[in-house]
Amino acid sequence: MTVTTDPHRPGFVDLTQRHLSGVFAPQRDEVDVADLPVTGEIPADLCGSYLRNGPNPRFDPIGSFVFPLDGDGMVHRISLENGKASYTNRFVRTPMLELEEQRGEAIWSGITDGYTPPASVVGEELAGTTRALPDINIVRHGGRLMAMAEADRPYRLDPRDLATLGTEDCDGAMLVGSTAHPKVDPRTGEMVLFNYTFEAPFLTWSVVAADGTALRPPTPIDGLGAPVMIHDMALTQKYVVLFVCPLIFDLAAAMTGGSLLSWRPDDGTRIALIPRDGGLVRWIQTEPFWVWHFANAFDNPDGTITVDYVEWNYPGGFAATSAPNTSGLTRAVCNPNTETISRSRVSGRIDLEFPRVDDRLLTLDHHRVATVGTSDSDTGGRDSLWFYDFDKDTETFWEPGVVIGEPIYIPGSGHDYWGAIGTDPEDMTSRFYILGAENPTDGPIATVDLPIRVPSGLHGAWLTSDNAESS
């Protein structure tokens, strides 16, 4: 495809987009490096791998580039064993990426451009398709390692070498697609997910049993009159919790050159409380706000539900408003009986994202949440980890002086830890930091120098040695 300077035509390349440069610039190399340099000492009780997926265009994109939804998936793996560290990264090889590699250039445009290549360009099988985007998260469940997409089927990877094995539907539970953020109940081993579509019923939910079989097929969630974007979910032992914020897919506007997504605050935000036993869905109506990511949720003895998440006043980039867009760690209490909600900010920070807890406590009271935020220094991105303790009502932070990524809780056999990848915006080197879970503000116990820069964003998972590389 010919490159053009007209931003309204396929072929336009905008490499000034900030998420295509600096710490976000795509990485085109695939490497395997063992025995990485370490400052400090990797704890002897750590044995496993941290895997992180993220949007990484194989070639300079044509048309628009909407971070973090556009791009090809690249999975990075940092393995720790016997005090040593190794690194491997691989593209998630979709049919689109493989054809573009054969041609040596991008063929598919960004998701908001509305362009799909014809058969004369890509052949009959791929004609009219959009780019597959398994580039947001990485999930291990039921013997499957999966690169997760937004509202589409994931791609299964070989856990030994991260080779792409093809699309995965989890025994039919993901037949119509999946969220990028399914939740695994550590008590039952069940993986619960939802998926949104452009056509009625617009929203479904499914369950995959611990052994990988479909426990509940895609089940419609009634109550929606239009397609909506929902990025993440929360799970308790009794409920699937979906915050349906008023970000609506407007296909008619997109067909006439308008925005694919429309922010409609007059609609307000609705919370769907879906009983996991298949009971009646309860809906709660409240004022408009936006949520990208949840920390966790749990049931209370009085029948209410506590939900911790990062709340934005609107989705930046998708709302035509000049109002400041701020975020904060928020605790909501939902009452399914009275269909009411109360919300309170639990952090004074106004630029937080990527909340994480100890995944072993999903669906349970978790006490501690870690997030990424911005300090007063000027690193050009989120540069600090913030730790909130609900029991102590304290908030502390660690500022490494680099752009830092989503934290991950790492359980060891003797102690627990937090981990995160950070990139120095000056020399563009990346490192993996290991912090003690009890006192993370003391700084890293160990810092692993990575052989190549890891682009900033998005989501990852810690796999212990008993499930990190077994099939």
C-alpha cells in the first residue's frame, strides 16, 4: 500500500503519535537471552516466569493508531530460577502479521479507520477482515496459555517457546469472543468472562471450568439497547460485576467519517450484578464515569458487594470535552437488594491506573492494592508505584526514576514480592524490579537488566514454576 500524507486515507503513517515513540516505540527484535545481569540478589524462593503482553506494531502502522487497542501482540517472558534470570520475547503470529511479514509492510489499518483490504490485496480468505489484536493481556488457565484480545477470541501459545498455536475458544465458552480480562476464581478454579458484540444481545458471559471445559456457554445479558465498550470486569464468589459506562459504539457515525465510539454521559453508568448461579441480573443506575481496570471485588456478610477500581471522569480520547480527565482509586459498595451504589475515593492521587492485588485473593477481601501513578518528577510517563493498605488506611509509594509498568504480585515459597518492568526514558534501557511485598517502598531487592527495551504497556501474569512452562 502506498504511503500518503493525507491522514484521512489508508496509507497515512503518523510516527509522531506518542505511543509509537520513546518508551512506547515498538520492538521489532525477537531474542532469547540467558543469565541476565542482576543488581542485588534474586530471592532463592522465586521460581517462575513473569509474562507480559502489549501492543507492538510489526511494521509502521497505516492510518490511525489507537493505543492500547491497535498493534500486534508481543509477549515478553522473564524467567527466574536458582537466583538467575532469562528473557524471551515473541510476536503473536496472527494471519495478518504473517502476511505483512511476507510483504514487508503493514496492510491492515487501525481499528478506527474503517478500511479492510480487498481480495486483490490479501486473498479471498482474509478479504474484508480487520486485524486480529491479541495484544492486551496474557492468561493461563486449564492447561492453556492465551494472548488475550479485546472482545475477540484469544490466541493460544506454546508455553515452552511462546510459539503461536492458533485461535482458542475454550471448549466453546469463547465462541463469540472474550474480554481481555477474564477472572479466575482461586477457590473453584473457574475462569469467568464476558464479551461484547455489535449486534443484539450485545453482551454475554461464560464460565470455563478448572479443567478447561466449558461450564457455561455464552449466555446473553439482557438490558442493553446498544453496543457498549466494557474493558474489564470484577468477580466475587456470588456475582459477576460489570460496570456499563456510557461509551457507545456508533457504527452509523463511523460509516460517515465520524467516531466509532461515542461518550454519552446523559445515559449515566449502569452496574450489572450477575449471579453466578444463573439468577436474575440486578441493575444499578448511577451518574456517569469511566472504568478501564478493576482491582478486585468481594461479597460482604450483609449481602452487599465491595468493588475496588480506578475511576475516571470520562474516557480520554473518546470524549469531546475540555474538562480535566483525572482518575483515582475508588471503593464502591453495591447493594443488589436496593439496587443502589455508594462510591468513595480512597486515594488523593489523580493519575492512577493498572490496579493489582495478590491474584490468590481474587473474589476475597484483599486489603492491599498496588497501582501505577505519576510523581512530581518529569520522566514523561507514569513513574511510580503506589501501595494502598485498606487495613492501615495508608498510602505509600516507590519512585524508581523511570517509566514504570503495571505491578504484578509474586508469591514466593518463603516471602511475597511485587514485580514491575521499567524503562529509563534517557537511555531507553529496560529492567525488571523485584520489591518485597511487606515493604515495597524500601526499593528493589533485585534489579534485572533486560537485553532489549520492553515497550511500555500493558498487562501481565506471574506463573509459578509448576505451571509456567508445562502444557
